[in-house]
Amino acid sequence: MTEIRMRVNGVVHSLDVEPWVSLLDALRERLGLTGPKKGCDQGACGACTVLADGVRINACLALAVQYADKEITTIEGLAQGGELHPVQQAFIRHDGFQCGYCTSGQICSAVAMLAEHAAGMPSVVSGSAARAELTDAEIRERMSGNLCRCGAYNGILDAIREVAT
Ligand code: FES
């Protein structure tokens, strides 16, 4: 067992974890934060996406002990002051989900992607070093790590496009 201190959604927690415990299991089973979902448990679906210092990661592939000093944000931490995050509100307006299992990962990923864009990330579609235009193709490519088995992609795209513009 290793004792780690982890700041999650603004609250510092002290946790005893075995070195092999994933960040996803630590969040869900030790801290009761069940927003991040376990889909594939091998880095393929994105359902477990959370933010570590603002960067999106697959929590199923991360060991909790590696993230002891990071600021972790889950879907539970996005709403502020009783208001849903603008991306959460847009997903509701545009029906960006059906069963909802992928939704927390989709939204965390979209929040990070919009921050990447605001920071001037180059296009992943054109390969140009210039700041990317957030076209539908660019959004799709940047969100391609988050799968939706229900096929709610049009609503997801509409929601992200609305917040981006
Ligand atoms: Fe982590 Fe699928 S559960 S990527």
C-alpha cells in the first residue's frame, strides 16, 4: 500500500492504494465518483476520460500513484456555483447522448479539447502548424477517442460546435 494525497474536484483526499490500482478504480471505488465510466478498461472507448491538470486522459490506463500530485477533474467537478458547465448545458440542448454511458467522458474530453483550441493548438486534420479552425472535421478528429455506441454523434458535434462559436 502507498499513501497518496490527491486533489480531486478541488478537494484533497488521502488514499491508501496498491501501486497497481488505476486512477479510474481509485476515483470510482475509493472516492465514490462514478461519473467516469469503465467501458473497455483498455484505453479504447474514452468513457473514463477525466482531466489531469486540464489535460484529458484515459483514467483506466493511468495508475493512481502516478497522479498523486495532479489536479484531477471529473464530470462531478465541472459544474460551478450550482450552474452546469456550458458544455454540459449544450449537450442537453442538442441531445448529445442517448443512454448516457459515454457522456461524462465525451464532455470532459470536449472541455479539454476546447481549451486546447483556445490555447492555439495546430490542426490535426490539415497538419498545418497554423492555429486550427474548429471545423466539424477538426472537432470529429479531436473527439475521435470518445466512442458512442448509441450513435449520438450529430448531437455531440452540434453541442461542441455551439460552445466553440
Ligand atoms: Fe478507459 Fe475505455 S474505459 S478508454
